Amino acid sequence: MRRLARVDQCLSSNLLEAELRAVCVRESVTLTPAALDWLKWVLPDRPLTSELERVLARGYVKGADASHLACALYVAEDPRHLTFLTLDARQRTVARRLGFRAP
């Protein structure tokens, strides 16, 4: 959460909502209606084929992880100017290979 507190704006694909809601059900945690209001959703208007190819050319990640990375590439004019936050080590490695700052 400290990392999130340091960013000006947080963007995500709406796949994050499904992942978060699933975790809340698994952990028996109630997700409030406003819990995701701080996020700005990225909703691509086309298939992310070229971005997915770029992601997977840098290494294997699971489908959902590839989708998140492709979505980040979709919004990034230059990945070096965006921070990609993840707790997944493999996804972080691929994000760095793509040029994102990934602490």
C-alpha cells in the first residue's frame, strides 16, 4: 500500500476487479462499493494482439498477467515513464524487460 500512496494516478485493466473480488470472496472480506473508486480503468477499444506479442516475446507469464502487461503497454507511450506495480516476481521481471519501472 505504501507504493500505491506514492503514485499520482493508478491505472488498471478491469481484470483487476475480477481478481480483487475473487480474493475477497476467498478471504471472506466485504468489498465496499467505493473500494475501487481510486482507480482509473483502462478499457482498450481494440484487441491487444501486438501488445500481447511484445509481452510474451520478453518471457512467459500467465494469461491474466500477460493481459495486465499488455494493457499497460496500450497506455504507455514510453514504458520507461510508467511504474508497473505487482507482487508477482515473474510479472515484475517481464515488466522490467518491457522497459517499465517495476520496483
